[in-house]
Amino acid sequence: MKRSLSLALVFLWAGTLLAACLPDTSSSDFGATPSAAAPSATATRVWFPPTATATRYLPPTVTPTPAGQLRYGDILFADQFSESNDWVSGSFVNGNVAYDDHKLNLAVSTNGASLLSLRKNTAAADLFLELTILPNLCSPADVYGIAFWVVNEQHYSRLAFDCSGQFALERVKDGRTEPYIPWTPSSQVPRGGLSPLRVGLWIGGGLVRVFLNNQLVAETYLPPAAGGIGFFAESHSRAAMNISYSDLQAYAISPADYPPTPTPTPKPTKVPYPTQPTP
């Protein structure tokens, strides 16, 4: 009897001790996985912030003006090439400059040579010239045209044509040509000669406009200058060439005749892309 009571007490004590070691299952959170704490928001550092893309800059342009809407003043002179003292003429090593039936003819006889005839006692910064040019005889590479702002035979600007149907606006400096407007094909320029070309050259405030057969074909701004006017012919072939100039009128140009100066488009300012503050 005592042995049975002793065993009962041992089992009771062991059960009590085991119950004390088990987890408490009375809580409603038993078996739930604890959730991780939500991280606090942290700003991302931008090491190379993008900048605003600049708008493409376009230089100011001039609205083309039809020849009939040109502004110019009174006539300065009308030259029918009947007064032999108005232009430099005569026989030269490279050919002849001569009057013939109200025309001034430039005939180059030497390959690679040129002639330049200047109008005497004539100089201007701004003026509007109109005249007719007739290539009587020329090869595709031969060049002829109008000289303006002439300082001397080595320094002037010129409107040039060739016998392949192109025109150019150039500066002659120390006898070498530099392009303002490079050689440009035009259906108005006769090919091979024997067709007249009516030319208008409007110069005012540095703006130079070129009209061929009453059509505006080019315009550009040049550094303003002043000087004489003349005609030239250059042979670039083995054959002779002959160019006639006739029916010349020159009109005055004043600042009131200048077109409105175009307003330049301002260059956009680059604005840095805003970045988030560093935490």
C-alpha cells in the first residue's frame, strides 16, 4: 500500500513539472508568425540628375520679298552705255572692253584671264541695281557678273554667274575668291549663253538680295562696306568669251528702305532637374 502511494505521488509531481515546461496555449496568437516592422521611407539619392533638354536654336531668317514689293528711292543714274567716258574701256593684254549699240562688251581672249571694267566716279554703300546681261559666247566653266563695293582690282565683292547655269555671291580679297553664297544652280541662269538675263542687286544695311528675271533667288547679310561698281568676265576654258551688259538703272537706298530687323530667337537657359533632398 505504501509503495502504491509513493508511486502515485511521483507521477503527480512529474506531471506538474511537465505542465510547467509546456508553452502557454491560452493566448489567441498561438501559431501566428510575427510580422516584420515596415521599413521607414528613405529618399533615393540621384547621383547624376538629368538636366532640361535645350531647345534647338535657329538663327533669325528674313521673309523673302518679291521684286515688285522692294523699297528703294530715287534713281541715281540710268546708263544706256552711250557715253564712252563713263566706263573703263579699251584694248588690254587679256582682251577688249568696248561700247557697241548701247552695250558694254567684255571680250576675253586669253585662257585663264579676266577683265574688270569699273564705272568712273561711282561709289556707294547702299543701292539697287537693275541691268540686262547677255552671254554672247562662253563655255560652261566661264564666269561673269557684277562687282560691287570695289576698293581696287584686288578687293571687292561680286555677284557671279557661270555658263553652266549657276550663280554665287563672293568676296575677292588679294585676287582670291571667298564664297558668301556658294555656287548654286538656278533655272534662271542661261546655260551656254545667247539668252538674256535680267538681274536685280539690292544692297541695304548689309543685306544683299539677288533677283533673277524678277524672282528673288538669294539673300544674305554681309558686313556693310562701300565702294565702286563694275562688270567682270573670266575665261576658264580654251575658247574665247564675250559678255554684254546693257540697260542699267541704279536707285538710292536709305535706312527707311531697310526691312525690319528680325528679332533673334533667345537661346534657352538650361534649368537643372530638381532632385530630392538628402535624408
